[in-house]
Amino acid sequence: MENISMKKKLPVGIEDFVEIRTENFYYVDKTAMIRDLLCAWGKVNLFTRPRRFGKSLTMSMLKAFLEIGCDKSLFDGLAVSREKPLCDAYMGKFPVISISLKSVGGENYDDACSQMCKVMGNEASRFEFLSESDRLSENEKNRYRQLITSDPSGETVYSMSGDVLKSSLQTLSMLLRKHYGKKVVILIDEYDVPLAQANERGYYKKMADLIRSMFDQALKTNDNLYFAVLTGCLRIAKESIFTGLNNLTVFSIATVRFDEYFGFTDAEVRKLLSYYGFEEKYNAIKEWYDGYHFGKMDVYCPWDVISYCYDLIVSPDARPRDYWSNTSGNDAVRRLIEKAGNEQTKSEIEALVAGETIEKEIYEDLTYNQLYDSINNLWSVLFATGYLTRRGERDEDPASQISEADEDNIYQLVIPNKEIRRIFTRQITAYFNSMVRKNSQRFEAFCEALKTGDAANTQKLLTSYLYDSITVRDSTTQKDKKEILYHGLMIGILANIDGWKAKTNADTGDGYCDVKVEIEKEDIGMIIEFKYADHARLTAGCEDAMAQIERMDYTRELKRMGYRTIYKYGIACFKKKCKVVCEKEDYAPEE
């Protein structure tokens, strides 16, 4: 493999197209989107995609291509450069207003407005020449100065009245058009983040009114607008934000057009891996980070692929890990699990974690203040934000009573990949932990049974936990995938016990046991091995578990540490049923 130091740098967390192209970063060429966008032509275009799928970089690319004074050499050798008539007609031809609302939020509405003023003020300050433009009247120059003002010391401050802020986008576009004599392109990245923040903190209506007013003036009744592009995670219902905006074209994750421009295609991933000499990591990357289905295209999460390749450069033996969820609190998954109070929803979550599909009616027009009102809305949120993806087509049922219009909204949904499945299992475990603590009597009885080798009571109480929790359904998926939630459930219980050290997949003996427990104060150690019992063959499953403990000598480490009482548990599980066997081994360390 060629010396890695001679390769292009990987753009981890870099969303500036100019920086990527000028500072020797690897770039996956998505510039053909410019051609398709300009040829397809919509006055106002909204692209909705999950976070970390390249929305901000796409907006930076559009600005770099369209803005007056752009560096045309940035696009040398890229796909759009081969479209000479289009480049001649559009490259560097427009004043561009480009803002990102990803930082707009706060504990209250006033804080959020201050952030919005700062965003608009920063953008307006890029056009400082407007304050001296001989093409603007003195009144128009004063309107510009209202967008960017200074305190007595001369330091720039960002403070606008409510009316000035609401009209700021429209005002800036009007001033730019008059100065340049050209209509303006408006780019608004992460348009829905202020709404999400406001919904979490209780000022949603005020923020929705502000966004609606800004968009109405800038996008609906603005003669200075050439066209606009917006990005976000969710498609907010028209009646909430885009009231009367008849010129809006929405390209969601279900839309075929532009489906290959957000996320990496399989060919793009293979090319990247070949460039860095990581071809042998292809299968792992596919298992962990592929599986998203946009329109008719299967794509990988680019944030994950780049982050993992970066780790591989530093450490060639690095294992895939969860990069995506570290950028969010995964509230949608947590809320789904907390609302899973009926057996139907529990069963559906279990099916998803086991790798199966479920069928759900999905609506892409949502409002933030209603996202979590019902379990049905939550399924739509999970689909829109990338925790679930579409897989295959729905089988037609001649006897179905569902109308054709509603059938278009019914999708076969799956968890896209191993990374997202890990998010689900972690959230399930966290919720189970909180549930365990609520029933202290059962919890204490389970601990007592486990540490005394009482297999019968351990089985009885573990079965009750299984019926109360989300586990896995019988399916054709691999046993290890079915067993992982049982491990998590047991660790979830044991993690609440003071003085007990429990570890899953512990390195001991000649391999890794499912769960190792140490109770130092009472000189007790435990090895717990789970087996998923196909066809409810629980007895055979327990025998297999106990045989593995002996064959792999899992108790060796506990003996080395001097534990005098060691319990070996074999636990077989099938759906909500389990069987527990236990053998006690008294060990007398040499003095």
C-alpha cells in the first residue's frame, strides 16, 4: 500500500466545499447535482435528509458554484465542469444569500431571536459594500445598516427589532438585487433546527410564527428571488411554516430524483476504500453503515464511512463503532420505547431488532409540536430521521380496504444497519434499567436467587422480566443477534446492584463468556452463558450453554482471582420464555 501520508486528508466534520477543494481533502464528487437542480428547476426546493448525510456540504457547494466572484477552478475535473453550457450560464452569475440555522436555539424565545439576529447579521456583514453602494438610496443604505449595527465602541452587534428580523432575508435580497442588477439565490441550511429547539423548550408557536413570516417574505412574495434551496431533517407541514407557498418542491428521502446525491453509493465507498488501501474493510463497513434507502438508491452514511476510515489511518486494526449517534440524543428511539406499552408495539420493536420488516403508514408532513403525540407519528419521525428505512415494496392485497392514496404511504420498514441496531438495543437497555429500579421487591428477590444458586427462582423472576421487557422474536436471523438483547437485559439488571461487577463478553478462559459477575465482598463469582433455543428446546439450550462453559474453561479467570464460590449458569431463552440451570463450584485457592 502507498504511504498513507501521501494521500489526501479525510474531511472529518468539514462541511466547507472551498476548504475541502483547496486544502487537499478527499472529495466524493456530488457536483452533478448542480446540473440536475438547475435543469429540473424549482423556484423553492426543499431537501429533507437525516443528519450527517452531507446537506451542509451540498449547500456550500451550491454557494461556491453560483456566487458572483466564485473561484471557478474549484470545480476543475469534477462532473459539473463537463457541462460547459450550464457552467457558462450559471457559474458565478448570482448574488447568493447563504445561512445556516443549525445554531439557532436557546432556553427561551428571546435567546433564540438573538441567535437568529446573529445569523442574519453575520451574513449581511459579508456585503459591507452595500452601505456605500452608489446604486442604493440613502434610505436603502439605512435599511442595510439595520441588519448590521455597531455599539458606541465600534464593535459589531446583532440586534434587530422583530419587524426588521422578519423582513431581513427579503430586505437583503432586495438590496443585493438592486446593487448587482441580478436576482438572488437564497440557501437556507437546517431550516427546521430552530423549530426543534423551540419545541423542546416550550416556545414553538412564537418560533413558528417568526420562521413563517421570514419565509413568507423571502420565498413567497419576493420579486428579487431567482430560486431558493432549503435543507432539513423533517418536512414540516405546509400549514405550519410554508403557508400559501405554492412554489415549493419537496425532495424527501422517498423521492427518486436526487436520491444519489446525499450519502455515499456503493461504488463511491469502494472507490474511497481502494484509494486508501482499505478494501478488506468493505464487508464490515457495509454491515455497519450501509442500508439506507433514498428514493431507489441504497446509500451509506458518509459521516460514518469517513470517520471509520480516519480511525483506520490512525490504527489499522480499529473496529467499526457508533459514530452517528454521538451527534444526537436519539430522542425518537427513546420515546418510541417509552411508549411501547402494548404488546403490538413491543412485538414490532422486537421484530425490527431481529432484522425483520414491519409495515407502517408513514406521513412526511409533520409539525414539531405533534411529533411525539402518538405512536403513529413516532414511526414517521424514525423514518424521516434515518433510524428506520424503506425496504422492498408492499405486497398488494386484493381484499384490502385501504384507499390508493393511503397505500402510497404504507412502507415496509427495517433498521438499516448494525450501527442503528446498536442504538435501539442501548435505548432498550437504558429503559429497562429504569424499569428495574421501580420494582425493588422483585429486584432484591432476583439478586438473592442469583447469588445463592437458586435456579428455580432465578428462572421464575427472569421470566417475569422478559414479559415486561422488549426482547426478540423468533426469526431466521442469526442466533447471536437474538441473544444480544438477553445479554443486555441481564446486564441491565445487574448494573443496578451495589457491590456487583458485571461485564458482558468478558475475556476469560479460552474465549469470551456472555456475562461475568464478581461479588468481591462475599467472595462469589459467576459465569452466565445464554443460548437462544430454536423451537423452544430450552433443556438442550441449557445443556449447550453449560458444555460451552466447561469446554472454554470460562471459570479460569475467576479461580485465578481467588473466588471461593463460583456459580455457572446456563440460560436458554425462546421469545418470552427461559430455562435456567446452575452448578456450584467450590474452589480452594492454594495458600
